[in-house]
Amino acid sequence: MKQLAFLGAIFGAVSSTWGIENHLQVRGGMISGTTEHGVQTFKGIPFAAPPVGDLRWRPPQPVLPWEGVKACKEFGAGSPQSMAPASSFYAFTNVDKVDEDCLFLNVWTVAESTDERRPVMVWFHGGGLTRASGADARFNGANLAKKGVVLVTVNYRLGPLGYLAHPELTGEEPKGVSGNYGVLDQIAALRWVRENISQFGGDAGNVTVFGQSAGSWSVQAMVATPLAKGLFHRAIGHSGGLFGALRHLDKSEGDNRSGHQIGEDFLEACGVKTIAEARTLSAETIVEVSAGKGGAFYTRPVVDGWVIPESIDDIFRSGRQNDVPVIVGSTAKEMSTLTDPSSLPKTTASLKDRISSQYPNANFGDFTDVYGGAKDDTAMEAYLAMIRDSAFSSQMRRWARATESVSSNAYLYFFTLAPPIPNSDYRGAYHSSDVPYAFQNISPTFGDADRALSDAMSDYWVNFARTGDPNGGGLPEWEPYNLDTEPYMELGDPLRAGNHLLKQELDYLDKVRGLE
């Protein structure tokens, strides 16, 4: 059997088994990693050239070769970003180091041979496309690697550095597009996986992309873009879809500015007129302006006719997405940690005003029939449930339904277990609460129900990565989604198969939003 340390004959000190001194050949040169908790770990592997200087706001370029053996034992820098306060519920760990030179990925594996061909899972982090990196402790891949996959986490360009569209940039690019540099970074990472993952015992022909929140947006972009066709074979989206969310590169629609207009306005906010001038600005200045009061930059991919050839809605409606099986889902209390409780309606009268403002054609009696809120003490929970469904549950159902246009299956989930954290009665199964359960990285202080769910959820995810079907190993049967019975799996205590998730609520929202 060809060992992963197959270059030991050249590097005399290299062991024939996994260990700290292993040396692997990847695109760019030799690397070494570390062994952490019995898992071989490679951190901060460059997968593209640093996108700095004249490469700022250009598609990722081939990685620059290096001499000798690169020690990949520490996480690489994350993309420049505006940090959340340490006290924030969504403060990310291991993002103290940021730099424009940020195109790194990390690999966890317990494979002992390049012949093993383990399924590969590639994680795109969330953070609104403006924060975080693949280094966050919640995304540590060791426990999923122990369950049989090769786990990869990816950094990509964030904020304006990753998503600025502008007429000058469009003019520079032979394809006549701009604005999707973060998406192109993710595609470049998948190309790196295809070319190099066998060195880590992974199967380049069996790759699952997965992500949460904006990471799920990124997963959906991979499913939508023809540029990623064949680079992955399954997809998992936690709480995030791009239906109805994207702007066009050069065409404004009503109040929605085009990508070009957003970019021109952003340069004006930076106090420069040309891209050449903008390339001389520090990354810190760009981040500071983008995070400015009033929201100086709208960070999303753009419909450019090439990377994202048309709206996500049209791509999926017509069945032109990449035909891969998907798991998609959301959590029961998505908005509890994404909203300031002081801003929520506390009375039926204030709830009625809020609903009338958001949905002028909605009948408030119909709303309360579906969501409650007819009494003051239920107004806040009714509103939280409605905005959960508007932002998340409806997106994930639309994604599952849209998979009916291709041959592959979709599996829908709803995560309902409230982690045992402070104020858990209010927070419940909050936005991102499902992530550490999927990675089997929950706190050791959590209870038996949490550990049982984490073990089951991570098994579902690994089964899916292996075969495209989450079932097996004695887990409760999870039926593929179909439009007639709309099956889903409730990931809670206990695991429970159900049908027609939030049907009354989601059908109501589709009606008032004109999406029927």
C-alpha cells in the first residue's frame, strides 16, 4: 500500500506512518503538519496567490511555489474584516490575525494511505460574507475526520475585497464581469481539493460542500454556478439561501441598485474616483468604510452572466443548477440572537403596525390566525417566528422544492434542540446552534440529549458525504423530500420524522409576498 509518507525515501527522517514530521507534496511545494488528538492536521495551506496589490479585485491566481518544506501548523490569516466585540454572541475565535494574503485552507484526516479514498467535506464559513474564517474553533474538523471523512475548511475574500463590482473592474476582465471574487476563491479552493486531496487520503470524486448562514449562501452559489460543475458531488446548506437576494451587475431594478452602482457609491464613500486609486487604499480603510454607519456596502454575489449567469430563482426553477443531492434546513429560533429584544414589538398594536409596514397587503387577522400575537404577551414570539420564516425557513423549503427540477434528492431538516446556555428559554435553537452538533464539537458541559443528537447529526452528515443518502447505521429513517408529503427530519430530542414543516406559516408568507 502506498503510504502517505511515500517521500520518506527522499526525506530520510520521515516516518512511514502518520506523524508530526510527515511531508506531503501539494500544488506549490512540500508541506508538513501536526498531529492533534490523534488527527493529522494541516493548517494554513495556500491554495492561490495572495490577492494583493494589482491582484486586488481580480480572480484568484495560481498559488506561488515555495522552497523547502512549508510548516502548515498554524492557521493562515483571515480576510480583513470588522471584528465583532468579544462580548458579542457571534464573536469568532482564531480570527485575531487578518491580512489580504488570506487564501488558505485547512485539512484534517486520519487516513493512513493515499489509497483510502475517504469522502471529503469542504466547509464554507458564515459571517455575512464580512466576518470569520475557516479557523474558528466551532469548525474544527477532528471529530468528523475520526468518523471517516477528510475535512477541509476554507478562507475566502470578504466584504468589498471579495464582492466589489465596478464598471472599471468589469472593463479589465476579459469575461466582462466583476464582483464575485469571493465566489471565485471558493471555486479555486475546490479545484485545489480536486488536484491535491488524494495526498490526504481523500477521494476527489466524492466531495461534499457545506456551510451555514452566509456559508450556506456560498454553498447555494456553488450549486448554481456552472464554473463549479464536477468539482463537488453533494451539498449541505444550514440556514441560508439566495432566492430573491441578488442584484444584477449592471441593471438596477426599482430600489435595488446594480452591482456597478453599489461599487461606484462605495468608491465615493472611500473618497476615491478610480479603481487605480482604490487599489492604493489600505485594506483597513476599505473595511472601515464598508462597516460604516448606514451600511456603505451591500455584500452579496452579483448576477454577472458568467459566475452567476442568472438569478438563483431562475437557475433553480429551470433545473439548470448542478444536479447534486442536498441536505437543507433551519433552526427553530433563528432570530432570537440576530435581533435586539428591545426592538421587537411587545404589544398586539405594535405588532400590527410592524406587519402592516412590512406587508401592506396583509390582513392582520389572517396573520394572527397563523402566527398568534392577538394578545400582548404573544406578540414578540409571533413576530420572531414570522421573521424566522421570512429569512430562513422559507428559503430552505424553496431550495428543497427546487430540487424537484433535477434528478437528485433533497433532505429537509428542522433543528429544535435548545443548547443549555444562559437564557436558553428565550434563545432556544438559535441561528448557528446546529453547527457544533454537526461537527460534533459541542461543549463537554452539555447533557446526554445534546451528545446523542450531536452523534446522530454528525452520522447523518457523514453518511450523506459517503453516499448521498443520510440514512444508515440504525438512525431513524429520513425520507427524501417530495412535493406531495413534504417529509422532513426534526433534529431534536428525540429525533422525529415529520411532514409539511411549518406549512401554514410558510404558505401564508408565500401568499403575502406574492411567491405562490
